[in-house]
Amino acid sequence: MKSFISLEEAIDILDANVKAIGTEEVELIKATGRIISEDIYSKIDNPPFNKSAMDGYAIIAEDSNGCNEIKVINKKYKNTKLYINVSKKKQLKYGDKITIYGEFKEPAQARNYKGFNYKQYLKTLKIYGTVKIEKIEIIAENQANTLMQISNKIFLKIKENIKITYSEKMSKIILGIMLGDTTEIDENTKEEFANSNISHVLAVSGLHISYIILMATTATQKMLGKKLSKIISSLVLVAYMIITGFSISVVRASIMGILTCMAFVLYRKSNTLNNIAISTMIILINNPYSLISTSFLLTYGGTIGIIYFQKIVEKIIKNIKIKNRRWKYVYLKIQRKCEKIISTISVSISAQIVIAPVMILYFNTAGLGFLITNLLLSYIIGPIVIGGFIQILISMVSIQAGMAFAKVIEIPLYGIILISKINIANFKIVTPEIYQVILYYLIVSIAGYLYKVFSTINCNITQGRIKNTLYLLRYKLRPYFKKFKIILIILVILFNSINRIPDNLKIYFIDVGQGDSTLIITPNRKNILIDGGPNTILPYLLDRKIKKIDYMIISHFDQDHVRTDYYMF
């Protein structure tokens, strides 16, 4: 028996056993989730010595002596927060006063076309620089504000009790639902929640605030009266904001809740739009860069969408015209028995009308799956939130009782996990231009206003004039409708032809972290991609309005040149 064989013999054996898988051509957007190359792991060390197979060097984190990147504030920004990421060997507590030695650097801006801007993102957190840490010294303890120290201890206590009373997987999800803390949730779970359009359950929002007000009012109203119960509810909301770390969604919902409670106390009528404006002003005064954060856009966009469009959408659903008398009767009967379902669907659609462009602009995703997932979610999220607050209070008194009650809460939590597995009707969409987003909101606003005008019997003078003008235009322009259609078709054809005019050769070098990737667009509009990379390629291509890759060239099969979780060609 031979101990060794020649290289030629080895190649012949490989050629005899390797099967050609062929090629497949698909559109880029339809290729989402497919894998061109997967990790292969060996059970033995080969070669049996340290050797880097990548384009750099890897070290063990414990061997780095705490030299991690930390986020700090430049000296000129004195009144800002300091966030430090240090090794586990260095134990820091809230309120510690420290001295840091290291090299200050400006955060990197977006290095790819319309890519993630790290510098801009840090500004939304009031962070203006990074420091490569060399040394940390604790010079004093318990230097923080007393109120903030107490709230931090409460937060840590609640977090510890949740970890004890729930199972490991459930504790991570309940921390996100109840406290908005998603730091311990793994990326796969986050991706499943995002794909099923239920990521909002992991962010504290208006739903939590409404339940807090309901619970606080119910618990104190009989003993203290309505006024005092509303004041206590407001104080509870302030405490909740402090404990959860003043996230944008919590601050928005809490301020609106407090203003509503105070309006009742002062015998005033609460105005939702005024409440939104006041909460917006407070958030932006504190940090103007919050305006460009996705959480700000999504929380306010969803709220405004529900306020403006919920009644319109609900009315449209209820007024769906069915010619068949039998089916019309059945539909009306369903309406009367399914008021909650119709209301839930209308709320989901109205919120989606406003936030859809934001989701496409930032995440290149859209879909109809939210109709099913949000409908299912509406029946179980209430018991989870209410039960979660009750369980937190119980566990603060008795851990054993809290553990017993947690078993009950875990039942609907399994429902959320099952809903997160639903991934239907989701689409990847090319990044729109800003003018397209503005045009969308303009059209939606006008359409919503006109629907209100034409669906209202008793109009005011201005609305009546708008009605009459539109009716007149419709009468006057009716003979020209056919000509207008022809002209529109011609313009569309011409515009499409202009877009297909050959251009010069274009070469783009894509920053994928470690590794290289190059995009070539030929004069005849052929797209050639040389090497891939991690989760950067697809967003970049969608930003470039590229829906299809004609050719892909792999220089070699190291993971930094091949690995991608998004597509297969």
C-alpha cells in the first residue's frame, strides 16, 4: 500500500469524483438567501502548525490584552456620553470615573456608494469618535447621578430576574419585548423577526405605554381617584423611560402618554398631532441627529400613518363592492363579527403606507407578509406585555413565584417564535432616489386628502370648491383622455429607450471589509462581478439599481472572496 501518491494522481482522483453542478441564471433580487459557498470544517489540523489562509492575521480575543476599539467623545464635545467596549477582564460599574489612554480617531464614513455611514450613525447616539484603547484606570466610584444609579440598579435587577425565571432563549426575547434590550439576541433570530415583519415587538413602543397607563390607572383609580391615578401613571412612564435608557420610541410614546394624562388632569382635550409635535421637538432639541436615525423615522412614520390613514383604510375595506347579493350578504356578516380583525389589518396597512419607503430606502425590503404576521401577533402580544409586567413585579418579591408565572408567559412566547418563522411575500427592491420618495409621499398625501373630501357629504367651503373644480376638470378633459394615454405611452417608451443607450465602461471597487470585490459595467450594459464578500454586496448592487449579474468571476475560494449569504449565480 502506498503511503504517498503524486500530485497528478491526486488530481485525477479528484476529477473522477467531482460532479459538475452546472450553471444557473437568475435575477439578483430572486436570488436572496441562496448560498454560493458554505464553510467546510476539518476534524484535524492540516497543516499542523499556525498558518493564515486569508489575507490577514487572526488573534484570540483573550490574547489582545484588552486592546479593543472603544467609542469615545472628542475633548471639544464635553456634554456627551461615553461608550466603552472593553474586555471582560476589566470590570467596570455604572458610576465609575475612569481615565483612558489611547489614540483618538474620527469614525469612518460610508466607503461604498450609498453604503452604511458609521460616522453618521454614531452621531445619532451622541458619539463623535473612536479610540484604540491602550490603558484604563479606575480613579473613583459612584460618581454618577444618584437617580440614574438607582434606575441602573433596577434595570440590572430586572434583567437578572428575567434571566433566572425564564429559559435561556425566552429570556433574550422577553428582554427585547419588555425592556427593548436586544444585545443578547443572536443575529439569526433578529433576521427571522425582520423577515417576518415583526421586528417592532423587540422595540418598546406605544403598545407598551398604553398597557402601562391601563395597569397603573386600574390599580390606583378606585383608591385615589381618576386625577391622581393619571398623575401616578405619568410618574410611572417617566420611571420607565429612565429604566429603558431613553430610546427614541420609548420617549416618543411616553411623552405622548404623559401629555394625554396631563390633559385629563387639567380638564383639557388631548390633541394627538400636538402631542407628536411636542415629543418631536423634545427629542430633536436633545439630539438633532436623531432626525436621520431609522428608529425615529419608523416610530413617527408608523404613528402618523395610523393617525391619517387608519379610518380611510378601514372605510375602504368595509365598502368593498360585491355585485353578487349572496356573497355581499356573507361579507357584511363577516364584517360585523370580525371588527377587531378589520381594525388590526387597517392599522397595519396605514402604518405600512408611511414607513414602506423608509424600509425600502434603508433595508431594500418590502412585502405583504406583515398582514398575516401582525394579525396573528395582535392576539398574543397583549397577554405577553401585561403578563410580562406582572411577572417582573412578582419576581421582585419572590423568585420562585416569578419562575412559576414565567412558565405561563412562555406559552404565548412560543407563538411569537412560530410567527417569526413565517417568511412570505417579501421582496428585495432596488434603492429609490430621494425625489421618488418625496413624490410617493406627495401622491399619497393628495390621494388621502381627496378621498376624505369626496367621501364626506357635508364639506366645508374650501372642500366644496375643490370638489367642483375637479368635477369641472373631469368634464372638460374627458375628450382628451385617449390622446393623453397615447402621449403617456410614447413618453414611457422614449424614457425606457434613453435608459438603454450604451454608456462608457465603468469599474467600481467595493469595500467588503477583508477581501476584494470589483463590479464592471460594460458599454453594452453587461454586469460582471469579480469576487464576492459578506453582507455588503447585495445592498451595494441594489443601490446601483442592478437587478442582474451576467457574469461572476471567482479568483480563488477563500471565504473572504467567495462567502455571501445573499445570492447565487
